[in-house]
Amino acid sequence: MKNILNELGRLNNAELNSVTESEIVKLNDVSLPSELRELLLLHNGDKEGQSLLGDFKYLMSSTDIVRFYDELREDALDLNGLDCSDYKNSDKRIHPYLWSKKWIPFLLDNDLFYAIDLEPTDSGVCGQVILVVWENNENYWCASSLSQFFEKILNAKKGDDEWPFSF
């Protein structure tokens, strides 16, 4: 993952913001997946004016992840349950939820957020990356792992393609 992140930084004129294990803020009730911990050790969030991914994308620091996760959790308490049978779901690898406490956000993209799914359906893979779009009540599958997610972004950037997760 380090080589991919370094290359993305080079392409977007951004530097990695590495930290030590002790500097990573932990979530209270969910263990951070190893790939997310690795990402945070290599790049603990974008600095203002320097996005590793460019184009209004914001990789969150561990502090930002905890803050946003807690906000989502508080909002979810007002939703009268999280399982919504009328919620659109474009992929059977993702549970049809508005939000799950097993989704760990790590990337903001305007009003959308990307998360690592720690509790996929039987068709999914633990650690898969999903895009949560509340505006149109739909979630999208992006990659089977965080490494694959960044590989897809790097390959798109190298080929001067659009953001690979435009649904």
C-alpha cells in the first residue's frame, strides 16, 4: 500500500502524513481493520489544501474517523432502526442499511462517504470498501479491500481517467 500511496501523492502534489501507532485514535467499540491501521500509519488524513486523492476527496485522520463515526452513530439512534427494506441497494454484497456500526468511514467526498464494511452479506468480503449515498438512498460496492480501492484510483489517475467510483 505504501508504494501506491506514495505514487498518488506524487501525482497530486501531496505528501504523506505518517504517524506512530500511539498517535492513532481508536474507536471505542470496533477494532480498526489492519488495512485501515496501515493506511493511518502511512497517511493519517489529508492536510488542508493537500488531498492525496485530489478533486474534493478528503482522507480522514483517525481523529476525524472517530468523530464522524460517533456522529453517524448518534444520527442512527434517531432513525428508528437501521434495517430499511425499501432502501435501494445496487449490490447484494452490502446489507440494505442506512448505516451500520460495522461500517468504518475513512474518505469524504462532498456529501458522500466511503467506508470499510466489517459485516458484509454472505456474498461480500469482510473489509470491502463501499460508498454510502444517503441522498438517493443507495449504497455501492467499490472494491474487495482497501488496497484494491487505492489500486483502482491509481490506475485511473495514470490513465487520465475519471474517478473510478462514479456511479
